[in-house]
Amino acid sequence: MSDRIDTPTFAVVGHPNKGKSSIVAALTRRDDVVVSPMPGTTRTHRTYTLEADGKTLLRLVDTPGFQRAREVLERLEAIRRNEGVSRQEAVVRFYRTFRHEARYADEIELLAPVVEEEAGIMYVVDGSKPYGEEFEAEMEILRWCARPSMAVINRIGKGDYVDAWREALSSYFNIVRTYNPVTARLQDHLRLLESMGHADERLLPVIRNVVRYFREDYRHKLRQSARIVTETVAHIVSHRESMRIASQKATEKEKAELLERYKQSVRKMEQKAKETLRTLWNHTHLSVRERTALSQEPFDLFSEESATLFGLSKRELLMAGAIGGAATGAGIDLLFVGHTLFAGGAIGAIAGAIGTYAAFDTFANMKIMGRKAGEYRLSIGPIKDRNFPYVVTGRLLFFASQLASLSHAYRDEVEMTPAEDFKERWLSGSTKRDCEAFFKALRDEKENEESMRRCEEDLYLVLESILDITR
Amino acid sequence: MRCERFADIVELLQLSTDREALRAFGMKYEEACKNPRKLLLLWYETQRKKYSLRWGETLGRALYRFSLALYASAFLFGFLAAMGLLYYNGKEPVNVIYFLFAAFVLPTVSLLLSLAATFKATKTHNPFLHIGLSYVIERLWFRRYAETLKPLLKKEKRLLDWAVLTRTHTAALAFASGMLTGLLVTVATRDIAFVWSTTLDIDPHTFTSWLQTFAAPWHVWWPQAVPDATLIEQSRYFRLGGRIDGKLIAHAQSLGAWWKFLAATILFYTMLPRLVAALATRYYISRLMWRSLLRLAREHLAAMCTPVIKTEVRQTQEVRTFDMQNACTTSEKQTDYDTLVVVGLNETQGALYKEREGIDAKRVLYVGGARSRAQDDETLQEVKGVTAVIVKGWEPPTFELLDTLRAIASKATRTFIIPVGLEEDGFAPDAHDLAVWEKMISTLKDDTLCLIG
């Protein structure tokens, strides 16, 4: 291991197409690591550093696969024999002698981090395919490197040859672990990381720190996901769309146009939330599939025609009229020094209100400097359907849980429509109670800060339980 | 927390969103992570100079003008109300009960409405506030700032309501101040005759005890402002007769003492409660603003106090491209070969696949696996004629294996590569694996090589 024990470095090596790049992608949580079905695609080694607050915690080096292991081993044996050096030194000398030799380019690239950065070794094999003697040359070369090392059995296909591999690998490696980077979840990643700590006991405290950072970061992202879900639900459910209409009564065409605009807005809000979640979980390259869009869900909408004058609604103007009338009447009361028994104020309020109400339409249609003083608007929303907030929450929660659990080595298309029984998984007990209080406040257009916070906290706990995060 | 600072911080939250910068700040003041308010204020103080913040300034300007107009109007209205209430035309004296109603009852009702509005300050719809004149003025006043303030009000819809609430008490205080000023000016510059007059059957003795109870807040430090029984007896007025009677005239000088009582009433029942209400409301609204700010800043604060985990990659990814020409692929299997070469399998496995493929060969050779290269070279000397090569279809060919195929092809007249599969796959290779083999073999650019798939 590197003399810089505070920054463990591991080179991920092995035969071509055994999932080395997938393991690097999964552990570093990057979906841009090139994973190709063609063997020999990776040409050079590439170092991925995992950082926390700018400080490097861990380095993983993705390397090309062994291409001429037997030949290289023969070279190493010749160097050792001819120059009388140790095995480890023979590796170093081979590296320095042949580093510009195209024939051994892949082996030079995979040995570079071992020789130059004293990296540990993670040897990756495919446990779904049988063990073969041709792998012994690779393992022997790695043994000659004399670095802390471990073996990882990755099951790519459906075959099961894990036991045979374990037996063969245990002759060369003290630590042998099974790990599938494509299907692995957080706990699997953390277990593998901890195993790296066991390859060299000096690394253990450092690796445990890395694991702690991983967990903290994961929880932080789950909280953010819960917040994004609740805020989006609040925006969508309480969303209003309005447009100016020609007269007091909206036409069918105007209603249809506004409804379409409304659905587009709702679709955009949901899409924006999903993009934010994808960026949060670093799955920006993931290909997703959804059976139904949110705006296709049937939901009950509330529409209303309204009028305003000078930006104030009829109701507000009525109040203003009443108050203005009352103030005028009160002035008259003062003039009569109380003899009117404040009847002036009362009469003024009533007169002001009636006058405003009666004259509203007249003033609204008046033109001042070429523009109408008032306007008519058609509004649609918010959604009163009781089921709708649950639909939105379920969709986004499922989306978030899928992103959180998906390995960054996964490259296939993902189905993002929740199954029928997903609702039962998240909607129970206190979550149901708290979120219903939140949704009710949204429907009734009341203050919802406290209920939103409680619902958000419950959704965070739901995500934790779905993803099986142990404290 | 003032509205202007609130607006500035909200604007700063919109402008400063870089996670790493936030975390860098949080690391500098790590201790403050335990105190979100302190952390947020520290951040605001250090960051605001980097941005030209507009919202706080715009809101402050709007509120300043609005407040000034409101307070001035309220003061003037109170002054004029006092002048009106104390107007003495020489015929009928000023009824203190009437003044008390205007100086105590109405302001108390107004105070209760304001307090009700304050209790509802957490709601976005506050009916107690919305029926007030100041609210209506606010809606009309702030229209010109609507464009600038729209994003701010979108973040906190209740902000203007809170601004109005804090100013409502101050406006009422201004009104009471105006009223008190009006009273003092009138009393100082005119000769007012104060009486008490009511249709209700209240004897002076009862009225005295009521008023003395009413004056309890100031009777210790300002006893002169507490009307005694004599004054009350002397200042009873009945309208029957239509003129001021001799008794009132005889005690004209003492009747003026009522002004102290009225002044104390304004001080203790209008101004003091409003002052307390104003301070309490400011404190309460400040708490609501903090609550709102901490909610809005939750993500920023979390970003400051949570480590930023990220990955960096040093080198650019260089991928190998393969020059793949059309490979020879055939599904027609020959059965007779001059040579069969088995790569990477032991003799038992070789025999199994030979039989399954129905291959009949004059010689069978084994290479690869744990054998050395020297051994393979020696073995491959025996290759001749039409040669079949059995390879593990599930293992992609390495360059070393391609070297072996090249060596075989150089000795054979024709070489047929037969990738085989595992038992669980019916001993047939996977279509994907075959495609990989096809592509890799094509890189050899040898027409004598053909893949059987």
C-alpha cells in the first residue's frame, strides 16, 4: 500500500471483460465510466479519486485487462533468473524496461499504479464462468507484485462457479469476496470497501472513515430526495393556471386551451423534479422508461372565472369600498360629535360596499388611456382530487428509490413506473396520517409548513426502509 | 430580523447555490453548524458584499415610504379626531364619556383585531388583517414594486402581511400620539368645559367607583389624573334646559381637570398596550421570519454542514478501436479435419467437445491453459492441412490467444475456429460471445481463418 496510508489506492485488475470498469463505476458512483462489451476496450489506466471536502479519501484505478499474461510471466522469470533479483524487483524492472513496448502495453498500464503509486490490488474474476488454468499466470504475476491484495468474484451471467473460483483464488489471495457491481446496493458497496481495509490492517481506520462518509452522504441525499418530492407535490397540487378571457363567461375553446396548458405545466414540474433527482444521484446518463405520464392521470380540476379592477379582486374592492365608506361616515360622526351614534360609519360602510359591487362591471369595461381598467380571467386549479397527491408522491418516491438503489454500473433501460403494490410499501402508519394532513392543507389552500416538514421526514424514513439502510 | 434583511438573505439564497463554496464556508465555521441562525447570519454578512442585492433595498424603500405615509396619516387623523372630539361651540360642553369611547373602546376593539391578526400571522390567508385599511393600502401601494418583489413574495407569501402587522401597531400608536397631542394642544390653547353626560341611570357615587377602578393603572404615580367624587359630582350634565347651568359655571375651573384623566386614558389604555403589542408583535414576527428563513435556507445550511463527496478522474479515458473487416463466418460444419487444436481445455473436456461437435481429426493437439509458450510452440509445429480450433466461447479472446490463432493459421491451409459453450447453455456459445469472437478474429485480417457459429 502507498506509504501515504491516509489515501488508500487500489488497482482493479483482471482478465478482459470481467467487470473491472463496472466495479469502478459502482464504487465511485459514476455513470460515465465506459463499460463496453468488447474486450480490450480500456487501453490506459484511469485513476478515480473519491474526495470528501476536497480531501482524497480513496483512489481506484481502472486498468486494461491482461492480454499476454503467460508471456509477461516468462519475462519476469527470465529477469529474476538473469539478474538475481526478488520477484517484486523483477516486476519493477520489467515495467521500466518494457514500458514503451506496444506488445505489453496493457500489462504495463495495469502495473503502472502498482509500481509507481504502490497501489493495492483488487483482482476481478467472473464467477458465472468456470475457472481455467490460463488465469494462473495472471494471479502469479500479481503475487510477484507483493502488494496487499484481494480477489472479487463478480457474477456477470447466470452460471455459478463461485465455489471453484473461491478455492482457486484462496491460494493467491487472503481476502476473497463476491460482489456484483450491477445489482449491488449501498450495503454491498460498503461491505466491499470494508474488505479493502482488511487487505492491509493499517488501512482499516481510513477505510472505515470512507464508509462513514459514504453513509452520511447517502443519508443527506435521501433527505434531499424527500424534500424534492414534498416540494414538488406542493407545487403541482397547488398549481393554478390562468389566462385572460374576452368576456365574463369562458368559451369551451378557452377552457380546453387552459386545460392543456395546465397539463403541460404539471408535466414540466414533474420532469424538473426527476431531472433534479437524477443529478442528485448522478444518474444523468441513465435510460428510463415510464408507462404513463402524470398528466394522463385522470384528476379533478377546479376552474373559476374571475374579474379584477386595478389589480384588486371584486371581494377586495368590496372591502375597500366598505372601509372607505365607513371612514367617510366616521368623519361625519365626528363632526356631529357623537349625536349620530356612529350611524354615519355604519351607513357609509354599507353604501361603499353596495356602490363598489354595483359599479364594478361598469368600471371594469372602462378604458383608461386605451387600456381596459379591468380584466376577466379564467383560472384552473388547484386540484381537489384526494387521490392525486398520493399519485404524484408515489411516482416521485419510487423514482427516487430506484435512483438511490441503482448501481452506477447499470447500463440497461430502467422501468420507472411503480408497481400496484408500491403504495402499500410507503403509505402506512404515521406516514399516511402526516402526509394526509399535508395534502389536506394543500387542497384547502391553507398554511402547510409544519405538516410539510412532518410528511417530508416520514418520506425520508420510508426511503431509508425501502433501501434498507441500517443505522 | 427585519423585512429588508429577510429579503436580502432570500435573494442571496437564490444567487449563491454552489455546493462546494457553501461547504467551504461551513468548514471555516464548523462550530456554527450547531447554531443554524448564527451560521446563516455569518454567511449573509460575509457573502452579501459579493453580490449587488436588490430585494432588500427595494422592499426597504417601499416600506419606508409606506410606513411614513401611514404613520403621518394616522398621527394627523388622531390629531384631527381629538380636535373634533374636543370641539366646544360654547353651547354644549365636551362629554368625557364620548371621548372615552373614542379613546378607549374603539382603540381596544382595534387592538383586539390586530392581536387576532397577529395570532393568524402563520396563515397565508389572514381575514383579520385583510379587512384592515392598511392592508388595502398596502395592496395598492406595492403594485409598482410588484415586478421586483414577485420572486421574493413567491418564496414567502406572508412577508407583506408581516410587514403590515408590525406597522399596524405603530400606526395605531401614531394615531394615539396624534390624539394625545390634539388633546394637549386643545387644552392648552382653548377653554374646554368637560362634563359627563349619559341617559343611563348612574349616580355620581357609582360613576366615581367605576372611574377610580378604571384609573387604577395610574392612580399611584399620577393621582391628579384620577377624578375624585367632588369633580364627578360637579361635572354631571343634563341636556334638559339646553344650556350650561350655574353649578357648572361655578366650578368651571375645576372641570378642566378632566383633561388629565383623558390624557392618562390615552397613555395607559391606548398607547401603552399598543407599545407592548408592537414590541411583542415585532418579536413574534421576527421569530416567524426566522422560521421561514431557516426553512428556505435548509438546503444551504445542510450543504454547509455536510461533507461534499465526489469523484474526480485524472486521466482522459482512451479506448481502443478495432479495425474490423468482415470476418468469415459459416454455419456449415465440417467433420473431417487434418488437425484439431484444443485451446485452454484439458483432455477430458477436449474429448467431450470433439464428440459433441462430431469432429474427426487425424491429430489432436492441446495448447494454452497452464502450458508454457515454449510447449505451445513445440506443439503447434505439428499443425498442418485443414485445421479446426476449439476455443472457449465464453472467454473473449486475448491478444495472446490471437497470437496462437495467427501461429496456427500460418501453418494450416485453412483454419476453422469453433467457439464452444458451457453445459448449462447446451454446449453452444452465446450469440453475444460469438459476435465478440467474430469481431476479434476479423482484426487478424486473414482470409484463411473462418469462424463456425
